[in-house]
Amino acid sequence: MVRYLKKGPSVQEKEEQNQNVRNIVEDILKDIEANGDDAVRTYSEKFDNWTPKSFLLSKEEIAACYEELEDSVIEDIRWAQTQVRNFAQIQLDSMKNVEVETLPGVILGHKHIPMESVGCYVPGGKYPLVASAHMSVLTAKVAGVKRVIAAAPPFDGRPSPAIVVAMDMAGADEIYCFGGVQAIASMAIGTDSIAPVDMIVGPGNAFVAEAKRQLFGRVGIDLFAGPTETLVIADETVDGELCAADLLGQAEHGPTSPAVLLTTSEQLAKDTMAEVERQLTILPTGEVAGQAWRDFGEVIVCDTVDEMVEVANNLAFEHVQVMTEDPQYFKDNMQNFGALFLGPETNVSYGDKCIGTNHTLPTRKAARYTGGLWVGKFIKTCTYQKVTEEASLMVGQYCSRLCAVEGFAGHKEQADIRVRRYGKK
């Protein structure tokens, strides 16, 4: 039996919030499409109080950002990017071009083609999320994307030096300082000063995620990466202090970030809830994390491990941290998740910042049908075929008859003309 000791907002409440976001984003996109740079500048001033002469950073401005950082910070960024680059390269190496003779004279294949241009969004209004530069820009470059542009909002009234340096070190070809819907729209739709891209990637708040949703089709997107979600699956092998730290560590992302504890131990559930309240009094980001916990936090108690697997698959959360007697069981049996963190030795923060896996992951149940951002998201797998005259004669006869079944006369003639020509030889 599944019991809720703490419940989050209802589906109806969530939908009302989503509808409000949809309406706001739709209006902004229409304005930017109609008025271009002028509209972008208006929204940047309205939402970020930021109206520079140019949103595109110059080489001198980028160099100045390096000067502001201590060497140790730059080295830490370099170390993290090495881990992300290494894993992305391993993923790329697993993707092979294929060419095979499936029948005598019939050659079929596919080839992997990097996209021409990609826009990478790096959140940075509330916190300067340096790691998002590694995850998007660097991964796109490993995939072979020719033009990678990157955008992040101003932080404390100016470009974040750490974000800019991370974007530059990752290989961004153009770096812009603006955020929110106006940044997504500028990269996807294009303006007089910004050439549009073929795909938009990167996490963001509800407005950024909605902008990507509305623009999907006009451009490609990686996935719906809205407010951070974290699910901690735990049993009596761990304690409430650890569970609370892992819940609040992700709840601090924003006031709408769901943090859920799923456990078979009612005692652990109660201990964790008490520990959350204690840690909120000392956590520097406790105000934001506390609001997320109060409004979106949940505590769910199950009777069995299999029940926990069922609930976890139904939630289909972005981050799933497993701290149980047998974490491997969840790896073997869970199907819907963005990323798994197995055992108390690891945690979501490692994946978020530096261990090498990508932190741009599906939210809002998108994990039911997609994984997270990876090097393959920047690559199109395109098929081709070539056949000999003898093979065309043989395949053409099958194709002709099958076209007749469907009533496609033009398709049938494509096959028949080849059967007539090659059958005479």
C-alpha cells in the first residue's frame, strides 16, 4: 500500500500554473518574431534590467572574464570539462556508421551527420550554472557541430565571468549575455543581429522550457528540461540527515522544484522530514529550498521494494538517487528516469557539476520517452541505399505488386519502369 505523509500540488493546480506560463511565453514569442532586436532589448530590460550596447560579447569582454577568475577556478572548470569531454567522446565512439549488403546487390546503410548549428542556453539568473556550459557547448563540439552559440542571463547586473569562461573553454563560437524566453527566441527565430540555429538545448525555468516546447518543430530541441526534479529512494540502511541533504540539495534550484522521498521505512520518512526542517534553518539557500519543499515536496511510504519501483516509474523523475540495501535492483528494474545515482557514495550534485555524465535531463514525465542530453542528440542518423541493375529488377517486382495493393500508381510506375528496362538486358 502506498501512503503519502506529505503531498505536493494536484494535477489541476499544476495545469493552471502551466497555462499561465504558456500564455506569457506565446505573447513574448510573437512580439520577438514581429519586432526582432527591439523586442529582445525590451524584454531584457524588463526581466533582467540589462540593456548593453551589444548582447554579443567581444573577444575583449571574454578575455576580461578570464582576468577576473582565480587560476584555481579555471583549473577546476578545466578538470570538469575533461570529464564531460571524455564521456561524450566515449559515447560518440559507440556510434558506428553502417553499410551492409542485405540481399545480393542491395546495399543499405546509415551515416551519422552532426547538425550545422546549435544554440545552448545556460541558466544563470539565480545561480551562475557554470556546469551547463560544459554539458551543452562542449558536448555539441565533441559531436562535430560547426556553429555553437551560447547564451546566459546576466548575474548581479553583468555577464557571469565563470559562465563566460566555461562557454569559451568549451568551444562556443558566439557568446551572448541575455536570458529567458528572449534568449531562446533570438537563437531559434533569429533577429537582424543573430542568425538562427537548427536546434536549441539546455535546461531552464518553466518559461524557458515552455519557449522550447512552443518552438519545437521550427527548430529541434533536446528535451523538456524544466524545473529540477529529484527523487530519493531510501530504506533503513541510511539516515534522515543524508536523505534531507540530498532532497534540499536539489530543492534549492528553485521554488517550483519537486523533491520527493520514497521509502519502505516510515521511521526514516519521519526522521527525514524532521531533519529537513532542521537543515533549512542553517542552509544558506534555505529560503528557496524551503519554499520548494513546502509547496512541491512529497514523502511516500511503500510496503515493498516492488511498490517503490512502480511508484518511481510512474513519477518518471529527472534525478533518481537510490540509497537502499540493493541499489542494483532499481537499475535492473526501473525504466523511467533521467539519470540514476546508485548508492549513498554518489549523489546528484556529482552528476550536476563534474563527474562526466550530462546534467541536462528530462522533466515532467518526459523520461517515459527520452533520455537526457548526450552527444547523439547533436547527430542525425540518416539512411541511404544503392542497388545493382539485377537487384533493382528483383526488388522492383515486389515493390510493384505492393504499390498496387495500396493503389499508388505513381509509386508502382517508379518500380515498373526499372523492371522493364533492366529486364531486357
